[in-house]
Amino acid sequence: MAEAAKPMGPDEAALALERATDEAVEACDGDAWAAVRALLIANAALEEEVARLSSRVSNGYARGRVRRATVR
């Protein structure tokens, strides 16, 4: 069984965010614009996945907690 993640304090969360930011920029060879673009593309893909999965969840199973995605 996987161990539950311990909650982070504000300082630990800020440090983790700094590390993740540095890693994202480093992955794009130091180009911050490219890092932001890559993250926006990844976020859009994740939003599509959430919408796809949400549409497959039974409203009864979720007891009405899952809102149906609206088509734009």
C-alpha cells in the first residue's frame, strides 16, 4: 500500500514550487517562454482528459458532484 503524502508547510510548498519552476525552465534549455508554452499545452491536454473522463462518470455514482463539461 502506498504511503500517504505528508502535508507540506508553507515554506516547504514554496520550496517545492521553486524547484518545479527551475526544472520546467531547465527542461526547455533555460527558455522561460518555451517553458510557459509547454506547460500551457500540458494543461490543455489535462483539461481535455478531465472533460473526457467526467463525461463517462455516472451522475448517480458521483451523486451529482460531477458537473458535465460544457462545449465551447
